[in-house]
Amino acid sequence: MKKLISYIFVGLIGISLISCELQEEVFSNITSENFYRTAGDAETALIAAYDPMATMYSTAVHAVDWGTDQIYPRPVVARDTYTLFSYDPNYSAQKSFSREFESPVQTWRSCYLGIERANWVLFKVPGIAMNESRKAVILGEAYFLRAFYHWMLTKNFGEVVIKTNPSQREADAFLPKSTIKEVYAQIYADLDAAIQGLPAYSQQVPQFGRPSKEAAMALYSKAALYNEDYPKALQMAESVINSGPYRMLDNIEDVFDVTKETLARVENIWAFESIRAVPGRSAQLPALFGPQNSSGVEYGNASFGSAFAYKKFYDSFDPQDDRRKLLATSYINRSGQVVPQQSITPITTEGVLVRKYRDPNSNGGAYEINLPILRMADVYLIAAEAEARATGPTAKAYGYINMVRRRAKLQNLTPGLSAAQFVDAVIQERSWELFAEADRWYDLTRTGKFLTLVPLATNNVFPTRKPEPKHRYFPIPLDEIQANPQLVQNPAWE
């Protein structure tokens, strides 16, 4: 069977990977016909649709930050290809050094695996005799996940395959790409359905890692912003803002405090919930930050010194900005000494430590800290940008951006900016607020700023960086094109 099938044609066999009930079945007999029968089957199938996120959020999602003006990796082969824009359509360096799990290849695979599993939920669960209220929520989550996976694909690869039916036979996996406009139309339709089925957020009955109705609205607002559908982006962002249960915490450091995750959920609308005690449910990402050799007591027991912030980015913060506390130019070692970061090794003399993902009690590389995907500060900034692009820099637009600035202990943005100046101010605010959260690359590419700002982000490790227009989207993995006769490469990468 061709390689693509292992990521798209998985509905008939994928459940065997996660269902204890099926472990004694003959492998060839594990099919959709003898699985989707009970409420328990529906729950298990939904969990399977979430499962690819664990692999994707291990590193691949955040590796895109290595191409920005914020974060860079220790210059090892395969990681520095993003910083230097030296990857090719075959992602050769990643394959040579077994780093595909850190690359867009993993994002492609994880997203289509998640889409396929969500499709089976949406296809089979409606026919299961079970509690109808619970069924509606399960279907709402499946619609949300399918929208999220398609959004991850289109913001990374541009035109991609829309898949809304499970692969019941091999031919069902071979589909052509759709236009970006068509992809967003499908994302909108799925999020409309998700909003209808998902419950509102409840602090009393939280669903860790599961999306709420407001999470679907927040994803809708961000997808619409990327789609340059600014009235819809504003509408959905304001729906979240006015919904009630979510708010920004008073202290930005609390958002990233592993001991305050319950409190932080009122700002973290949806996050990848790391579970230290469960194998495969804790991202590798936190271990990449922090000093080498796990020498920084607050960072965790397996920090590798593999990713840092540019000193130029650190210097761009107002010294009074509370968000700068989430970066550091020194650390406390396990002997209680304050160590300047630049004294450690020539590799990182200009590196600034990122403090967003600390877990001093990590079990080796298994961290408990959650990785935010959608949070309230992001929603306020989406509302500010969407209002300015749709109507201009109104008082409402200033109000939204100033909510974020005031939390950071900064003065309100001075009125009088042109529409273009205001949008630039929002993009810059997003950089300070959302750094190292797998957001900056997409802000730079959707606005075209990656061509002008990234070459300015250099240091003694990467003194020259030259992105090209083709880097707006990643190339579709060559293996996938060779497996699917209807799939063609992005034109810029042909």
C-alpha cells in the first residue's frame, strides 16, 4: 500500500492502536463494521481523533518559530534549516537526521491522521444508540478537530486536500488539492457545526484539553483573520469577549506557571494539556528551552539548551513590560549561583532564555506545563486588528489592544495612528505577547513581513538569513506527492 494511505486511509485499522477492547481481535478483522456500536466506542474513537496532536505538539508545531525574528535553535543540522531557509521539498536534512517529527512533514501526517479519525466519528457516531446530549458534544468536538486540522494544514501549506469523508477504500484517499478559499469555507462550516454542539466553558465542570463553545468561536475568529475576512473575525472575537467565562489573568507570569494551570484556564481557552505521568502525552518542546545540561533549577530536569530568543528581540521590550519577565539573560544553577547565560558556551553567547515552559519537577523530559493554543490575549488582539482593518483605528480598536498593554504594565497606545500604523502596532503587540507560542511565523507570512523583518534578526550564530517569497508556505512533502497521483506540489516549490 502506498505511503500516503498510512496517514489518510486509516479509519479501518487506526482504532486498533488505541482501543484495549480490540487487542485480541485478528488484525485483519478490525473494521469499522464491528467497532462503532456502543457509547464507549464513540468515546474511544473521539480520543483517537485527538491523539495525533500529541505527536504534532511534541515539537513540530513550534519548530516554525525557528524561522522567525524571535526564536532560533542551537545550530544543529536539520533544525537550522528553518532558520536558514535551506529545507527542500523532500525535507532531506530532517530525514537524514531523524528529525521528521520536528518538521512540517509531521504536521502534515498528524493533521490528516486526525482528520481521518474525526471523519469516522462524524460518519459512524450518529447511528450509535446512546445519550443524545453526549452524542451532540462528541460530534461537536469532532467538527472542531476537523476544522483545526484543516486550518493547521492551510496556514502551513496553502492549498491542501479537503477531506470530509472517511476512506472506506483505497481510492477514497486520492484527492486533489482545493483552493485556500474552499479550505476556509470548509473550516467555517465545521466550526458552525461545532458551535452548535459544544457546551459553554464551565469552571465547575472543566473538560481538560477539550474545546468549549467559546474555543470554537476563538478558532473561528483566528481562522477568519488569516482568511482576511475581518468582519467575521471581529464578530467571533467579540462573541468570545462578551461570553463571560474567559478573561485575562492579572499577572502574565501566572499564565505559564505550572502550579497554576487550573487558574490559567480562564485565559487559556484551549491548550495542549501535557500529562507528565502518561507516556506520549508530554511535549518535548519545554525541554528544548532552558540552559544546557539541565543546569537551571527552575527550568526542569531535562533542559537541553536547544532554543533561545534573539537578544535583539529581548531588547525590543520596554523595560517596564511585564512580558519581558518571561525571558532571561541569566539563570540560577543547582548550586544557587546566578549564572549569566552568555558565559555558558560560544554557541549561545547571544541567546536569551525563554521562561514560558518551565517545570522544575519534570520527570526527565516529561513536562507537565500546558502549551497554549488559543488564549484571551490573542482574542483581544484579533479583535483590535480586525476592527482596524474593517473600519479603521476606532476607539474600540484602541480599547482592545490597550487591554493587553495594560496587563503588561504599559501605557495605552497613543491615539492618532493611521490604519496601517495601527495594524503594525497590533502585529508588534502580538510579537511581544505571543512569542514562542507558534504564532509569529504565521503573523509574518500572512502579512508579508517575513521578507523584511526576518533578515534583520541575526546574531553571531546566524549572521545572515535570506527568506524568499516561496517560503510563504512550506513545500508539500515529496513522499505524499509520490503516493497520491492527484496531489501536486506548491507552484513555488516545483
